[in-house]
Amino acid sequence: MKRLLNDPHLRLHLKQGSKFIVCGLLGATMEFSILAVLVGRLNITPFIAYIFSAGIPAVFVFFFNRYVTFGSTGDRMADQTGRFIAVYATAFVLNYALSATLYTVGSHFLLGTTLAGYTFQHDHIAYGAKVVAIGITAIWNYFFSHYFIFRRKVVPVEAEVAGFI
């Protein structure tokens, strides 16, 4: 076990992964706050609200992950922005499709149903659908963020372990 925890690649993923999770939680909090206002207060249909609740958190996630999670600096901003847009646009479509599908299925089977004294309402089904969709797309986003968007130049493992990188 000690040998496994000393593996530099695993340590890097644990370090970056924990920051990625914090960033994701902050982004999800923003997304759910916007979604709550749009669906819960303004009565906008979830199909439309899902689109608008993703924009501001995406900008935050890009900068947090660029500077904090993956420690990227330098002149690669334009390249990383383009890659981020490509990956997150795909993730957005996947997230939207999952959210909308799960909301539709949940509304069909759960709306108005009472379970253990709780009656399902459309906004709660919308939030549940979004939670599941975010969880699935988070894995997608970490993989592509680490290996594609913010990838580092290949350096000797010894230099990274010694703290030079």
C-alpha cells in the first residue's frame, strides 16, 4: 500500500483530482443556484433552464482548473480555451441530454408519487436529473481536462517528484 501511495502518477491524480472535485462542487453550486432561480422562482421549464444555468459556471471552472487544479501558466491560453470549448461543449450536450432524458422519465414515473411521505414535484425531479448528469459528465471532464486541455509537456518523473515541476 505504501508503495502504491508513493507512486508519483497516483499522487498527481489524487492532488489534481481533489482540486477538480472542489472546483466541480463550486461550479455545481453555481449551476444549481441558477437552476433553482430559473425553475423554482421564475417557473422556466427545465429544458430551457438547463441551457442558461451552465454558462457562468463553465467560465469559472475553466479559470479555476487552469490556474489552481492543473497549474497551467504561460502562453497556451488560446489553445486551452479552444480545447476547453470543444470538450465542455460535448460535455454540455451530454449533460443536457442526460438531464432532459432523466427529467422526462422521472416526470413520467415519479411526478405526484408519494414515497415515505415525500411527494415528488417537477423541480425536485429536475434537480435530481441534474445531479446524476453532473456526476457522469464529471468523469468525462476530468479525463479530458488532464490529458487534453491542460496537459503538461512530458518531463522526467524524477524532476516532478523532486519538486522542480
